[in-house]
Amino acid sequence: MNRTTTIQSKAQSYLDERRLLGFELKSPGLALMSFARYVDDHGFSEPLTVEVMSDWAKLDKMQRKTPVTWARRLSLLRPFMRYLRQFEPLTEVPEESIFGPFRARLTPHIYYEHEIVDLLSAAHGITPTGGLRPVTYETLFGLIASTGMRVSEAVHLLDMDVDLKRGILVIRQTKFTKSRQLPLHSSTVIALTRYRQQRNKYVQVSTELPFFISVRGKRLGHSLGLRQVHRVFNSLSNQLGWVNRGAHGRPRIHDLRHTFAVRRVMLWHKHGSDIDQGMLALSTYMGHVEISNTYWYLTAVPELMAVAANKFEVFASAQEVGHD
């Protein structure tokens, strides 16, 4: 067995071990195997150096050519390099400062209510007029906005996962291999019921039938493809001419999930609810593996920072009065 094959096999062994512990590692896994193939193709010898890793990090397929992108790609290699040290102690582990600092999470685009209304209206107007396709996308985007679920979770729903009598969705073994149940608002139940009734005119119903189906040619009755969903969303986004208020390149479907979380926390602030207790419930509802992922919204989103600042001003004013 040659040395380059060994690097790839070690990368695969590392991913296998981590996945047995419950980590999905979909995107990091693809990046890691891309790096392993890069090492193979160029015949680099061990121990691997930071220079090799940095050169690979700059080969971003989207060609963004920004230090932030390179830093993020390089960060994906760091845990694997620590793993490799058990086989080759001289393996270098890249420091975070090589391409400068970067934020692991970028500020999302938080949608205004009218933007979501406009999105659903635009989805309802796509072709073919009067067909199932516009209703499918209107309902899909509306479900994500009203529940904060991941787009992949919505696309992979089966008909048996949607219990409209009880108003509950079952999200099965998705990210981090966790399953959970989502209670639905009555208006969401009505919208899903309307979609199901229209969908059932096109296909034979079974428990394994995807809830959201494609209606194009041989894809009739199959689940929607994620790439196609993103293409439709981006097309509608361009049509609506939204001004991007986030740090990503453009407003995203995933920002509907962020918007759901932020609006919920803002509502709790408005009603004077126990935020810590609410965050625990929100973390469970959204399927976060760690509650710190939910608390991130309190420090990273301008809307919530403003709410927190206003509350602190009230608190500070009360303290000053108390000392008079």
C-alpha cells in the first residue's frame, strides 16, 4: 500500500470513528476527503505541513479568494491533524491566526414579516399556474418559516411523519442523529391540510410517500431535490429584490430558521418571560445538539442585541434611582 492511500484511509478511519460517536460530519467530511485527495494527487510526504494545508485551503471551488474562506477551510482540518499526530508526531496543526481571525458563524439575514409574506406570494405565482408545483413551494417555505425546521428536514418528511389530527410533525434521525416532535400552530395545520389534499390528486398515497413531492416527469411522486429547492428560492429572492442585511452573500432559506428563533426570543422579551427556561425549550424544539448553539442568537443578532441593550438601560436606571 502506498503512502498516499494511507492518508486517505486514515481520513476515512477518522470520520468513521467520529460518526460512531454521533457526529454527522457531512460537510467537514467532504472537505477532509478533498484534502486527502489533494495530498494524494501531489504526492506530499509525511509529516504534513501547514504550508500544504494552506495551499489546499486557497483552492476554494467557489473561488471566493478571501482570507475568511481560507481560514474556515483550514479550521476543518485542525481536528484531523491532531488525530494524525498519533501516527506521525511531527504532523503540524495549523494555528487560527494564519489567515487572520474569522467568525465561525456569520450574522444571518433576519426577515421582516412582509418579506416572508412576499416570498409565499411569489412562490404561489410560479409556473405552472394552478398546478401543484406553486402550492408545494408556497407550503414548503411557509412551513420552514413557521417552525424553524431545517430545509433538509422539511424536504425529507414522509407522509406518515405529518400528523395533522394531532398537529405534530415527527423529525426522524436528522442532524446529530436526533429525532424530535414539533407541535404546529393551527394556521400551519390548515395550510398543510390544504396542500395534502391537492397533492393526493396527483399520486397514490402511502406511508412512505414523501410529504412534499416533485411533479416533473419521471420525478412525479419523488421527494424534492435540495438543489432544486435552493434554485427556486434564489430565483424568487432575485425577483423580489431583497436588500441583504446579513453577512452571507445573499439571503438564504436557512435564514428563515434563524428568523423563527429570533422572533420567538424577542416575543419572550416583550412578554417578560423567563428567557433561560424558554431557551431550553427552543433548543429542544430546533434540534440543537448544544444549548450554546441557541444562546448564540442573543449575542450575534443585532435585533436581539438591541432588545438586550434596552432592557439593560431600564435595569441601570432602576439601580440609579435606588441609590438616590
